[in-house]
Amino acid sequence: MRDWKGTSSLTRNWTDMADARIDKYLWAIRAFKTRTDATDACKGGRVKVAGANAKPSKEVKPGDVVQVRKGTVTFTYKVLQPLERRVGAKLVPEYAQNLTPEAELQKLRAPVETFFVTRDRGAGRPTKKDRREMEEAWDAIDFNDIPDDVAARFGLTDEDIDQL
């Protein structure tokens, strides 16, 4: 796997590596921020090589297709050249080809449409009065009078609204 040239520890050079560990590779191509995150993803079954779950020590070779599930998005990479050392972002295309379909990337751009009660940063935990005001606001919403376009955006049917 590793082949060293030179005798001095200061002048060691890497030669062509045949393969590399999947956790180190994913960290090196910047798919994960830390090696620990990459290792945890492998252990959690969120990394697949050629369609099979990969352990952190799985060796990847040029031509392997790696799928990484992060949240709802599944990223797909083709290994062009294995490496174990992290490289700059501009050099990543030399080592990995991003094959992620556009449909998966659209999931990253999808707006998160949820109802949040805004609070000032650092305001701390809501007081009893704040909680009562929030409950009044929720109770004041007439779920039977939801506009059709809003219901369609959230995938609600008339039956769903009747249950509310």
C-alpha cells in the first residue's frame, strides 16, 4: 500500500499508492470536515462503495463509486486517484469526480418551510407568559381556513386538514 523512497525521514516521498482507506479518502477530498466524522459515517452505514456498506478500513481503488448520505442528500463520487492526505479544495477534482445527480443537489436548495416563533438571541428560555402567548397564537390559527396554495405546498389534503 505505501512505498517510501529515500532513507532520511526528512526526505520521504510518496510514490504511486494503489489504494487508501475510505475514511481517510473521504476526509482528504473534503466530503467530511474531520476524519472522525468520516469514520462515524462509515460505522453508521451512511457510506457505500459499489453499493455495499463500507467499514472505515475499506480500501478504495481508482474507478470505485462511493455514495455518501449526508442528511437527505446522497452524494456520489468516483475515485480517480486514492490519497490519504488532505488536499486543497482546488486539487480535489484530480482525486475525485462528483457524480451527484442534480435532483439530489436540489434538495440542498429546497427552502425549509416551517412555522417558528422568533425570539431574540440570548433571550433565554421562554417565560410562562411567553409560553401562554405562543399557545394563544397557535390556538388562533384556523386550520379549516388554510388557502389551497399553502396546503398544496405542504402536501396537505382536505382529509389532513379535517383531522387538524
